Amino acid sequence: MKRRRLIVSSAVVLSVVTLAAQQPAPTFRFERPIVIDGTGPRRLAVDVPLLVGSAPARPLLRDLRIYDTAGAEVGYLLVGDPATVPIYKTAVILPIAPAETPKERTSGFEADLGEPLTVDRLRIDGIAAPFLKRLKLEGSGDRQRWTLLVAEGTLFDLPDEKLLQTELRFTAGSYRYLRVIWNDTHSARIPRMPAARTKCANAPSNSSPFPKASVDRSGLE
């Protein structure tokens, strides 16, 4: 739930209230005192009870009112937090040799983050469309012991159907290596692609013959 902030301009003691919906006279459900010193705008955080207790309709906090000690209503500006921008970490791609058993054909790659990092998703780019691949994702800190992160995942880019999913999400944890194992039993193997890249988001690209893998760390540091 995003936090909301108020910017008000006054030099007196104020009260923040929310009004019960469709009442002929103000009926206060929640009240907060605001004590300020001096003039000019002030930035005030809206707490969870106020946000949850406001009218259940958009825009949020449409029933919020601010009054001064004389009972006069004071204007305010409602400002939301800026949108979170994903932060991606470069991953060096290490190929995994294809394997085949009587029941299954597999291939894949490992993404080396260079150091253990707390991550919760893996984004893979650079695979020529259209494609649809089933896979398994594992994570490790030492490349010896592996933790299953996604048992049965699917990535796809189907332009004709306007369907796209190139990101895997999983429970946050500290890993240096992420291993993608493609299930090639009922689909063609992902070929080597000279235009694929491994890089941070919005950073200069480097040529690589394997898919680009990026890890989102936003909100985890």
C-alpha cells in the first residue's frame, strides 16, 4: 500500500479528519492533531488508519479534510510517493551443456551475479520471438548446494497473440548463482544468439551469445 503525503500551508494547530460518507454534517471517524511552528508549507505523512478509514472509492482520501482551530477548512495538496523503478544487476551468463534421458531433454544456463545478493526475480531477454519454454529455476551461494526457486515456470513471447512473460519471480533470498534449466522435451532448444546481452538495465550493452539475465533488487536493500 503506497503512503500518501499532505502539503499544507498554515501557522496554527490543525486537525486532520476523515468524514463519514454522505453525512449532512461533518462526522469525524479519525482525527489527528498537527502542531506546526512558523509559516509556509508542511509535509505530513498519512498513516495507515487514515488511509484505510477513508471512503472506499477513488480518488483515495477524497473525504479527507483539514481544519484550523477556528473551524475553517484549510486547503492541502495530496502527493503520492514516486513509482518504484526496478534496479537490475549485471549477470554473467555461463552455459550448461544439453542433457538427454529417456524421459527428458534439457539445456540451460547459470547467471553469476559476482557476489551474494538479496534478489526476488530474474528477467531474461534476447530470445528471438516467438517462443514458449517451460523451465526450472534454482539458486545457490556457492554453486554446490542449490535451492529450488521455481519448480515449474514458463516464459514466452508470442507477438501474434500479444502475450509476453520474460520474468521469473520467487521468494527473496541471498544468492550469487541462478540456474535456469530449460525443458526441451516438447520444444526446440534455445539456440545461441549473437545479439543477446548481459547488462544492467539502461547500461551500455555487451555482446554475448546467450540470453540476457537481469536481477531486480528494488525494495530489498
